[in-house]
Amino acid sequence: MRALKKILSKIRNIGIVEAFYIVLKRIKYKKMLRANSIEERFNIIYRENHWSSEESISGDGSEIEYTHNLRKWLIKKIGELGIKKLVDAPCGDFNWMKLVVQEVDINYIGIDIVQDIITANNSLYKEANISFDVGNICEDTLPACDLLIVRDCLFHLSFEDIDKFLKNISNLEYKYLLTTNHILDKNYINVDIKSGDFRNINIYNKPFNFRNKDIIDRVDDFPENHTLTPREMILIEKQNVPPSISSFL
């Protein structure tokens, strides 16, 4: 009875058509999570546009307006650090990053688990210094680089897959990692999910245990008037990236 009242209240607030589409989206999302592999799940997400952005198949976080602050900071930081080779994994549809790459002198390699995205990116954007390849950051060997960007990804992965990712890049030759963290209370408890789903993460807390003192730079990664949990991109040297979270699994 209580659940029915909540549904009826929701319909009154947003209308029956909107409520229908929300329910349909949740059904499709649960169906996606039942897919056997992480590759299958992310292919479904892209194919069915689960993140519902009209501008970018990679979601709202990859829209031009959303990334204004990050793009400005990243262009400056690439110059300051002398970055010559950048690996962007996952790269998504290259919607915002193309505006960064055109402003700097780097060799850019985009990696994504979705073959269709990589095929489209190579067709649209491949140049002498820009290329794309299929890869799973949790298990495939990534190219050596100066800067490894892993944006808007770890909060979609299970603890087990994040552990695999950290172990994988511990064997990679790179100088800096730039990755996403939600700005949360220090007592925030990270929860596990099935890869392909979503939750906020605080990477300074268990089971991730990045150390705040090791962050050499950070930049707010959300647009003005954003109503969701604020987040940041944190820059850390390889030597200070935890090689595993397995002891907490």
C-alpha cells in the first residue's frame, strides 16, 4: 500500500507520461545489468543511450558546457607538466576532449570498451596524433603515457573491477593519473555495485584509500547551477596510486 501511494504521488507531481518513461527507463536499466559481461553492459548503455544526453552519447558529463572548467584547467596543466602523450580511458565519443586536443601539442590515444564508439571516433577524428582503440581498462594492456585520464568511470564499476583496474595500471608505464572523485563528507561509506550501475564514491575512504596529501592538483568538475553531488578531478603521481584494494574485498 505504501509503495502504491508513492507511485500515485509521483504521477501527480510529474504527470503520467513522465512517470511512464521513468518506469520504462528503470526496467531497461535493470535488464542491462543482467547482461553477463562488462563489455555487454556498456555496449547496451551506448546503443540504447541510457545516459539520455542529446549532445553526447557519453552522457551529460561529456557535454561542452559541463566540461568548461575542466577543459580550461587541462589545457593549462598539459603545458605545465610537459605532457606529450595522453591516454584517455574510457574516451567515450570524444565530444569535449576534441576541444582540448586542438589546443595542445600531444599524442592522444582514446580507449573505450565499446567497439562502435571506437569505429565512429576513428572515422570522424583520427589524425597523425589522434587515434582510438578498443580496450577494457580492467584487464587489457594500455599504452604507456605521460598522463592517464580515467574520468567518469570508476563510479560505474564494482569494487572487484576497480581492484582489477588498479592492479592493471600498476604494471603500466605512466607519470600521472587524473581521475574523478565526488566531494563528500569524510565519513561517507562507499558501497559496492554491479559494474554498469552508478553510485557516488569518495576515493579517500575505504576500500580505495587514495591519500589526500598525495594529490598534487585538483579541479572542480561540474558546471554552474549543477544540482547533483559536486565532484572533482584529482591529479596524482603513479607512485602514489594504490596498486590494489583486494585486502578490503
